[in-house]
Amino acid sequence: MAPANRARAALTHAAQKAHQRSEGPPRTSREALSTWARAHMPDRELLVLSNREPWSHVQGDDGPRAVRNAGGLTVALDAVMQALGGVWVAHGSGDADRETVDERDRVACPPGRPRYQLRRVWLSAEEQAGYYSGFANSALWPLCHVVYVRPRFALSDWEHYQAVNRRFAEAVLAEAGDRPALVFIQDYHLALAAKYLKEARPDLQVSLFWHIPWPNPEVFRVLPWGREILEGMLANDVLGFHIRRHAMNFMDCVSDTLEARVDVERMAVDRGSRRTWVRPFAISVDAEELSVLADSAETVRAAERIRGELGAEGCRVVLGVDRLDYTKGLTERFAAYDRFLEKHEHWRGRVVFIQVAVPSRIELPEYRAVGDSVRAWTQVLNRRFPREAGPTVHLIERNLDFRDLVPLYRLADVCMVTSLHDGMNLVAKEYVAASPDLDGALVLSPFTGAARELEPAWIVSPYDQEGMADALAQALDTPEAERRERMGRLRETVLRHNIFDWTLEVLDTIVGLGLRTPAAFRPPDAPDANGTPAAADGTPDAGGDS
Ligand code: F6P
């Protein structure tokens, strides 16, 4: 390309990007979030705590190599920490993690362009087996998702869970020193961390976000240590869930299990001298970054290259992107795909199905069984519905880098999210954000948190095989104008509420509810959200809790 043309192309591209950024409703940007934090949390450090680390170091041929972990939670919070700075405490799970930390077990992240510190916590194989594979993923995970996989409750797993939660809390305490801090804990691995933190430092502001569903009391009551889990969680100042239903389920479990005042009107639980506020906040993705990346010439080229490699020229593309987890409804999806090709004959040979299946928790037999099932289904479908140009189903069984995933989103005419139960499901939102040309359709399970917001999708139960086969056919057969109109509405919803909006909402609620909490529910030496200590006699503050 001649230099003048190159310059013109670059300018057009820059103008397109600027237009995309300014298009649509006002939304929170990275910069706005960091301005808010400077104004409202000037004296407090942000400490994030999660099991999974955002960046791992793995051994490469030329020494340790940094890898960004692809999980929805870590990707979303990495963007937030880049905006806000602070310290993120997480399990160091990479095989070169120990080589890359300093003497305080810290490494600056993102590697190469540091914006925050990652403090790694080391777990032995035994601790990892009991706390992570055991109590978190064999007891709490099936218990909370209610998908007919029986939870396993083992005393030794529970003991490891408590011990590891204490270890994480100790690492946070070491990071906080004696300074004020806002600790933001993530997920079901760390239900007890707040309790240990508050025992040592009652003045810390501590909140937990529960990223998976919360069951109703009928289900919850089988957990032998239900009382202890609830007590641990009630050490938080604010508890967040994705949707209102899960927040309400949590409060119902408290009122069935503990002696506490459950105030449904205020959405607060008062127990002894503590108050915990309970709130729903729907998490999202960095929608703008995804949209701009999906619209780049590089992505469009990569999408077309993949189409050629898969022999999908002239075909429509159906996509699934999931961890290999029994909650994602993968067997149900493959069975429905089989029924779709059987019933809607005109699509045979004209659709290619790509399933990205990210290996997950493979130490557990239930997870290995999901892998076996999708592999078997892939063979069945490819045998039953052969195509000349290539396979009908492509199973990509590995963890894809974000840059490799976005072209697949861009290529897909339909994305299928068929979770049997899911707190939110960020794949649904990523797909929508990565469809800037409006050329796409989302088939979505009603049992995801995302379905509450993404109503213009083709919503269908994964338990209804016939319905799913028909919904897929409809998504493909619907005239282009309607498909584009529906995708336009989905995009506006996702762009309107991005990951920075979510963070700002959560942090602003923590700060705002801290102001509202009556002094009787604050420890005597704990400052309120403005740094003002509570009255020594414990009398409620003037504002009260209206
Ligand atoms: O859905 C719960 C969750 O913790 C997500 O937030 C996260 O992306 C996923 O599970 C990852 O699981 P793991 O850390 O076990 O790979």
C-alpha cells in the first residue's frame, strides 16, 4: 500500500474506533472509575482476594513466560485492577511462579506494564486437593448449582478449606499492615476469609462477591457446616450476588439456620453487633475493548483464515465456548445439535459447529466425564452428518488466548450458551460485545444470570432438547433484519453496563452503605466510610438507617 493510502487507512481506522467509543449511552470508563476511587477512597488501599491468579508464570524454552488466565472472573478483575491499582492476593499456581516473585512473594502485573501487585499464596498439593478440588469444587460447587450432581462432604476437605481460608486472610493482613484498606474477596473458595480478617482487624472494610448461584434453604440444609459457612460470610460488610434471586436465597438460608434479624426491606442481616448488607450486582465484561478488538482488520482477517482452515466456506458457524464443566449443559447441547440436524434437514452440510472446550478441574471424575462425553458426541455427529469440505463438528480442547477467541466470536453466526445453572455467564456477554457488525445470534439458557438482562436472545431451556434444536434453527432462519435488530439491542445492553460500571456500583455501594450503617453495628474503633470513628457509646449515627 502506498504511504498516503496507509496514512488514510490508519486515520479511518482511528476515526472508526473513536466513533465506536462515543457511540451509545454514557458508560463508565477505566479513567472514570479511577477518578471515582481517588475521590472516594483516598486513604484506603484496595486489596482483592481470589483463589485463581490473574497471571501465572509457566516454564518456557527461554525461561519463565507470563500467561493471562482466561477465566471470566480473572480477566474482568484484571481490567479493574489495571484501572485502580492495589494488591491482588491469589494462589500461585504456575510452575514458574516461585521464580518470578520478590522476597515478599509479589510480582508486578500485568507483566511488562505493571499497574498493580500480585501477592502469591503457596498451597501444598494436599491443601489444594482438600480446599480447592475437595470442599470448594466437590461440595460447594454442586451444592450451589443444583444440577443433580451429588455434593461430597468430607471432614478433611472442610478442615483444609478452613485452614487455607485462614492462610489467605493472613496474606491479606500482611499486605494491609496497619493501614486502612478495602478488601474485596471473590467467590466460593473464600467464604470464611472475612471472619479471619475481622477477628484480627475489625476496622477493615471487607466485602465478598459470590460469583456462582446460591441455593434455596431446602438444598442448603444438607451442608453439614452450613452454619459455619453462613457465619463466616456474615463477617462481611457487604455481600454481592449476580441476581436478586440468589441474594434472597441467601437471606432465606440465614433466617432458617441462624438467630439473626433478616431485614428483607433493607436487604440486610443484623446479627449481634454486626450488620451485613446483601445486594445484587450483575457483573459484565470490558465491552468496549472487546468491541474494538473484534472490529479490527486483524480480527476480521483471522476469522476468515479460520473459516478456510475449518473448511467452513459458504457455511454458517455455530459456536460454543465453555470450561469442560457439568454445569454448562454440554451433553445437552450436543444432543440438541444432533436433533437439529436430524429435524431441520435443509441445514445439513451447511452449518459447522465449533466447540471450544477448556479443560477444567480434571482431577475430579465428574469433570473428566464431561470431556469423554463431548469427545464421543463429536465422533457421533461427524459420522452421522459428514461434510465434504471438513468435519461437521470441530472440538478445540484447550485454553484459548483472548486474541484467538475473539476471531471465533466474530466468525460465529450463532453462539450457544446452554448452562444448566450459572451465576452470570460471561461468554454470553463477550460474544455480544464481540459482534460489532450485528451479524450474530445468541441462544441462551434461562438458567444463567445473563438471561435476566439479555432478553432479546433466543432463550431456551437446555433441558428441552426439542426446543433447543428448534431455537437453533430459528436463530439461523430468522431474516437478517430481525437478527441484526435483536443483536443491536443486546449490544446496547452490554455496552451500557460494562465491567467498570459493575465495579463502580459495587465499590460505591460498599462506601455508601458504610455511611448508612448505624454505629451500633460498627466496632467502636472502626471508622465509617468517611474515616469518622463511631460514637464510643455505640449509639447509632445521626443519619440512622432510613
Ligand atoms: O464460575 C465461577 C468461577 O470461579 C468463575 O468466576 C471462574 O471464571 C471459573 O469459576 C474458573 O474456575 P477455576 O478457577 O476453578 O478454573
